[in-house]
Amino acid sequence: MTEEVLACLFRDWSPVIGDPHLVGWLTVVLYAVTSAMAVMVLRRGPVFIRPVRWFWGLIAFGMAFLAVNKQLDLQSALTAAGRCLAVAQGWYDDRRGVQLGFIIGLLLAAAALLVAALAVLRRDLGRNAVAAFGLAFVCGFVLVRAVGFHGFDAVINSTLQGLRVNWLLEWTGPLLICLNAAVLLAAARRQGRAVDR
């Protein structure tokens, strides 16, 4: 069955530029800038305990991965693999319940990630909560998109005041992380100036 699923996957998906439009490339830039800002927080930001440093390192790595993934469209490979597995195992016609359960599980996992991040950040929560929420938002959005649930696709492909809901949802998490990073870097810069005087 594994060979059958792999053959199906490589028939239905191939690595190509996933979103060659201006907004797609702007999203790649946003992920890359978010990753760079997380690295700057690690290098020039406030002194953090080790778990908080891991948190910002995870953000830096995750955002860099998403910048690459945005154009390689790896989430489409995951969706194709799920479809191929469902066909091979004979439950494709009943996939809606599985998709809904998977989405609920992913949303619960994103919520658990937020709770875990808040627990790790408890000593520095005031300085990192916005980034933790942004990271959980990114994870939830990316995971739900990877499922390819058509009911959700209809929502995110709609428009709000001329902007696609997809763009608003995809940009929210990285923008929150960038905001938190900018505040931390500004505070570190002010503190550095105060020490220099």
C-alpha cells in the first residue's frame, strides 16, 4: 500500500512555485523578516532564561521554514498524501468526518502549543505573550490550511473590504510576532543607551 500511496502522491503533487503572485511573494518576505527579527531578539534583545531563548529560536526556525514552504507548497503534498491514503484505504467518500476531527485536533494542538508556550514564558510572559499568541495563530492557520478542508477554504477565499481573508489570516501571526520583537528590541536599545551613559 505504501508504494501505491507514494505513486499517487507524486502523480498529484510536484514541487513548483506555489504562489507566484505579488501577495505570495510579500508573504514570503513577511515570514523571512519575522525570522530575521526573531534572530535579532536572540542576539540583541533582552537577556532571557534558556526556555525563552528556545522559544525565540523556534520562531526563527519556523518562520524561515514557512518562507521556503510558501513557495514550495509542501502543504499541498500533505493534502495530496491524505487524499491518496484515503483512496487507498477506501474511506475517501467518508472523509468529511475525518477532516473535521483532524481540524479539531489541530486546533486543540495549536491551543496546547499556546498554553505550553505561556507556561515556558511565565517568568517573561509580559514581554513575550504577543509573540506566543502569534506563533499559536500561525501554527493553527498553517495546519488547518494543510488539511485542505473545503468548507474552510470557502471562508478563507472570501474577501473583506477588498482583501482576501486568507491574506489577513496568514499575515496576522507573523505581524504579531514582529510587533513583539520590535518592542523587545526597542526596549533593549533603550536599556543599552541607559547603561552607556
